Amino acid sequence: MKFLIALTPLIALVAAPVAAQNQDLGEPMGEGQEVEAVAVEGDDGDGPLRGTVSDDSSLDDLGIAIPAFATDRNVSTPANANGTAALGEELARVITANLRNNGLFKPTGPDSLPKPEFANITSPVWSTWGVRGAEMLVHGYVRARSDDRLTVGCYLYDMALQQRLVAEGWVVSPADWRRAAHKCSDLIYARLTGESPFFDSRIAYIAETGPKDKRTKRLAIMDSDGANHRFITTGRSTALTPRYSPDYKQLVYLSYVDGNPRIYVYDIGTGRQTLVTQSDNPTFAPRWSPDGRWILYSMAVGGNTDIYRVSAQGGRSERLTDTPGIDIGGSYSPDGSRIVFESDRSGSQQIYIMDADGSNQRRLTFFGGRSATPEWSPRGDQIAFTHIAGDFNIAVMNPNGRGLRKLTNGWQDEAPTWAPNGRIIQFFRTARNTGATSLWQVDLTGENERRLPTPVDASDPAWGPILP
Amino acid sequence: MNTRIATAVMLTSALALAACQKKAPEELPPAPEATAAPAPTPTPTGPAVGSMEHFIEAVGRANTVVYFDTDRYNIDAEDSAKLQTQAQYFSQYSNVTFTIEGHTDERGTREYNLALGERRANAAKNYLVSLGIPASRIRTVSYGKERPVALGSNEAAWAQNRRAATVTIN
């Protein structure tokens, strides 16, 4: 820390432009640790059992009991001031909140349930849980290792079958204890729905404060449930439209740090950032390719905006569109072969599709009104976008431009971003007159809509993939 | 201070002498001698040439901003009259550099609005260049929907926010 401070004046002297473009940045936070999967207690080596779920009623009626995770020995841990027993309760609370908040299940958390003994994690006392009306039972344990790290085991039982459906374990650093809870949530969710996991992921967004005509906009990140919230920029300059790199090592976003709107590539480990392209022209709307090798950005030259791509390693940019209209944004298909983007070449904002090299451009949307901000689902089966017909609403369509379905009914809902499993869409909602902004999630039925709590107003969400 | 006073002297007749290239005097006239009565009127100290105050005083505040229709960026007759007034000022004060800020109303998606604001700023810039103002003196910046001047969510507020504002660089 002292070394950093001592170095700062030197950097200012020898690298003024770099210092200038970093002046809105907070302290670097370093990268997170990997989560290691391990065998769990009671695992017979044949891998998890794959019984059939006995209950076939609608999932949102599925009762799940999630008592506190047990610990073999209540010892101190950096993850919780009250030791591993208290941490076991916290783990169960996080899992309960995850499963409840997404409207999928009816979980009961540890605060209204008895605490199972460590020995019963692998052999539940069925009579204790049978009277509580839950169809599913979650058990788990947390154990402090000699290296300070934690082993967390997670078990899902079918109450009717009195059988284990699935079990997994992970070793996490104390700072990453919530990731074990997200991994367990993902395990339960995936087993019960047949869908891919999504809880163990992060969201980058823009935190907003201040009056409507003088908003402070800061780049911020958080876990998928809003925890581990961190500001990355100080708010001195306006920051907009972030996107996580697929490996979570970098963020691209727009900053006015030098007075002009420009795209920067921010390195999370080092806390330094570089321009996406050395140009005096304004750049907007950065996007990663799914494999992380390419960055798309849009650049205005003489007032005309087109889409470019550049290797994530830097180098020469390649222009992909060349119409006199505004061509902007872009979202890759999961296989990286095609890009959906936005253009007003027809006279109004519409969604177009092209091959990844810019060839074969054609219009996709003919729904009436305007269609903007397309985002290809990680599953590839849907494209989410902002449909503007009077109000602004989140909608989805098939990749062939048919099958429009409107999912929200706000006054101004925009900028959809997909959960890693392509089943939930996050977006931001602006309130009429006040300009207050907030993050929302909606599932593909449009029926389960909920606000994601944030410390302050929030916009421009970008959901990253499952954490590596 | 000397140049500031000279500026002020010049400013009093700035518009009337629009075509006049009279140089500021090398030396100021001697200060008026202290007399008992009447009290000396203070030397008028107007805003410095190139300051935003000076620009507004010369062209009128209303002429510093042009407005656009929804999703449009064309320069209409009213805009062109305003930009001609601006061009006269920038021809007269040929050392003044300035920024044209492009803005949109809130009823658009964020990234498209950034591009639209850029387009509006450039439309105004190109018009001034066509009137003989060197492009090298004009910077453009788009704020999209980030900096509204009217805060309501209604057509009257949106009309005020769809604008290209000329701001001098001091």
C-alpha cells in the first residue's frame, strides 16, 4: 500500500495520459479465487445418485426445507466472526433467498427449522422433516480446513422417496464462502428444473445517484444476488454500459474520464485500464465475443456511427458496417458465428443480423414500432431486445425474427441482459418524471418479475457467465 | 487586467463594429484623475472575449442552442438562422474555439442516444463549417440522454432536451 502511494507521483510524471485515464478508478480489488470441487461426506464413489423427482406439481409450489448447514467442529473462520456453526446458518439463508427470490420454489429457511446434527447430513432424520410438509430437503455441512479454507457439502433429498437426489462439495477460500452457497443453489436448481445453473455469477452495472440533470454514474459490480457489492469508479466521471469479459478478468465500459465518451478495457486484477482503440473519435457500446477473443465497439466518425471489431489483445480494428445510418451495439450468437445489432438505416431503430465478419447483413424485426438493444440468449434460442411502441418494454423473439413476446409492462424498460442459463432476463426500469432507475428480472413467461435490490439507483446491467 | 479592460472597451461596440478589425490600443488612456464630484463611473468590465458570457451577450442566449424533432438531426430554417448568428460571432472572434454538445431526450435507448447526440452535434458543426468556420476550431461531444435541461417526462421537456448547444472553450 505504501509502495503504491509512493509510486503515484512517479506515474503522474512519466505517464500522464495513463494517469489521466485512470483518475476515476478506485483501488484495484484483485481477482477472485477458483472454487475447487471435492468429494462430499457419504459419497460412495459412484457419483451422485440420479433418482427421479417424485413430485411433478408446478415448481413454484414445491416446498423445500433448508435447515442450517452443520459443522463437525465450531471453529473460528475469517468467513464469520461467530465461527463455522454461524456460517452454516448463513449458507442456508443465502440458498433460501436464492431459491425464493426467483419465484421458482417455496423454500423454508434455517430460521424457522431445527438444526440437523453433522452426522445426520448424510442420513436425514426423516421423521423430523416429514411433519413439515416439504417435498424436498436440503442438507449441508461446512468444515474449516487446516489451510483456513472451507469445505462445503450440499445434499438434496426427496422426502417422499427418502432418497438422495444429488450431492456435491466444494473447497472455497473464506472470502468466497457465498460462492459455495451459490454453487449449492445451482445444484438444487439444476436438479429440480433440468435447466443449467446461473446463481454462481456476477453482474456489472451502473450505480446512479443525484438529481436527474446532474446524475453521478459509477461502474459497480456485485454477485448475482446483489451481495459483495463493489464500486469500481469514483463517480468523478460518468461511466456507462459495462460488460464483463467471459473469464471475469476484465470489464469494458464507456467513460467520460477524458471529457469524451470512450470505451475502456479495465483489468480487474491490476486496476488499470486502456482505450479499446487509439482514436480521437467517440466510441460506444462495447461487447465481448463469447470466447473472449474479440471486442465489438461502435465508433462515430463525422457523426456517423458504425460497428467495429478488434482483437481483445489489441491491434488493428476492422469495420463491420458501413451504412450512413447509426449502426450500433451487437450481440454474438453463442457459437460466435453471427452478430445481431441495431441500425436505423431503414429510418428507425431496427434489429439486423450479420455474419461475424460483417457480411450478409439483413433486417430481422418488422414488428411495428422500434426494436433496439438485441441480446442473444446464451442458449441461442431467443433474442431479447427493447421494443419501443409508445412505452419501452423488454421482449423476446426467435433468431429468425418471428415469435415476438412482450415480457414487461413498464413505462421505460430497456437494456436486457441474460442470466447465464438463458432463462431469466435482467433489465433496467426508468420511472417517469423522477428518472429513478432500478434493476429488474423477469423470466421467459413474463409472469415472475422482481426488483433486484441495489444500494442506490441502478441501470445498464450486464450479467456475466457462470464463474470459472 | 489590461487586456481585459481593452476587451471591455471593444465589447461596448462589438456588434456595431462587426466588420471592423480595429486593434486594441497598445496602451490604455491614463486613468481619470481623482476629483471630488462627480464620483468616477467605474470602468465597464464586461466578460472576456471567448467566454461563455461574452458569447451569450453577443448572440443572445436563445441563439446558442438549436433544437431537433424526435429522432431527427436535420438543420431547419430556425436552426440555420441561429447558426448564422453564431457564425458571425466566430468569424469576428477568430481565435475562439468552441464545443458543440449533442443531446437527446430521455425517450430513447442509451447507446442509440449517444450516437444520435453525436449526429446532432455534427449536423450543427457541419453547418457552421459550411458558413466558413474552420472545423479545427469546433469540438463535438455527445451526452446522449445523460444531461437533460428540462426534467419533466412530457413532450415540452423532451423538445427542450433534443438539442445541440454551443459552448465556448475559455
